[in-house]
Amino acid sequence: MDGEPVIAGEDPFARLREVFAGRAALLLEDDPDLSEHVAERLLRAGFERVDRVDRGETALEAAAARPYDVLILDRLTAGMDGLETLKRLRASNGPSSDAPALMLTALGGERQKVEGLLEGADDYVAKPVGDEELLARIAAQLRRAARRAKPVNADLVNGPIRLSFGARTVKLELGATSRTIDLSPLEFAIVCELMTARGQPVTKTMLWDRCWVEWNFLPDNFVNIIDARISALRRRLKEQASELGDDLHPLIVSARSQSLVFRDLSDWTG
């Protein structure tokens, strides 16, 4: 969108290498060209290893032999399909049974998406999908897995801003003083998603899926709906956190590929 504030300096997508470094992925995809493309893109983005298989049975064998950080599964595969593969893998208690799983499939209907999520998938993406959308979604699942390993109610601190998941509050902490930033439930959900990403991009499609949960479909104008809400949220944050200064506002900025980033305030000194 013309005139949108854009993050300066380092490309936030380049920071995904920090999330992917040393990671291993299991990719179940029976289209050889797509399988090669996805694997190559993951390796270039920082993954250490991507094991490619084209049958569910082979995926189960691979997942039983070693731990994977993420599972990327097609549903329409020869033999055992991806959804049945995931169900068996989750029940196996093997080294990859708790790994985040992303379904990447041409079966993109609402019923099929709900079915996949109920059967153990952590995310569900319909083909075709852009490379950056796929990378951002994989990174989000890896971050969520890391967060699950921390204390349930651990706060997230970004410079003078403290987000409390348990209390569902966002506070501005300035020296010995602290005040709550007044946010609606939707605004709090948006800030949660963006701050949890820790300076890495969150695509607008991901934001819609996770924050506009009362919608059961993706409207044609969803980007316009998000942009209007983000503009209002930027104004609210500037009004209630004006002490941060004009050079740091807006706190939510745009990145390429229809993505948003919450500024890294770790160096803020006041």
C-alpha cells in the first residue's frame, strides 16, 4: 500500500535464518518438481537438512529414525495420505511425534482445513503458496514450539513494552512506572502475534487466520480490513506510548510480501 511505513535497514525475511539455522525438516510431497523447489528454498533460507519423501509410509519410517523440527505434509499422496500419516506419527510417540506439522495441499476447502487441524496439524496451507508465505508460516510454528518449552505465563519483553500472556495485558514500563496500554481483544491478539515474532515478518494472511477467528472464510477484501485495523492500532499505540518518540512510531511497520513487523525496541534507552 502506497505511503505505508516500511522497516528500514535489514530485511526482516533475512532474519529467518536465525530461526532456521541447524534445523531439519521432513517433506512429504509426491510432485518431484514442487518437492525439489520447497527443499531448495528451505535450504537457502537456513535449514541444515530437508529429507524428501513421496509416500506416507516412507515418511513414518523417516520420522521414527530421527527427530525433525518441522513436518511439511501433502495430503494427496500415493499409498497412505498425508493426514493419515500425521495421525499415525502423532500416536507413535517417536522422536518427531510432537514436531510442528504444516499441511501443504491442494485440498483447501474450509471443511478440509478444519479436518486437518483437528487431526493434528498446526497449520494448513492451500497450494499454490508463495515462498515467503511458506517460510513465514514455518518460522511461526518453530517459534511457537520454542515458546511451549518456556513457562506457560512467561512475559514477553520488547524494550519498555511488556506483554503478559496470562494477564492478557500490554504495558509500557518507564523506569519505576508502569501503565497498561488500553487495547481491544482484537488489537491485543494482533500485538501478540507480531511481538511473538520478535522482529520477524508475519504475513497478513497469517494475521487474518489467527486474529480474525470469528470469520470462517477469507474475504476478497481481507487486506483492506487488516490495513484499516492496523492504521487504527498504530494511532492508538502512538497516543498511549508517545514517550517512545516519533522516530520509533509507528511501532508496527510493513515488510515486503504483504507482511508486518513489530519494531525491535531492545536498544531503547529512553
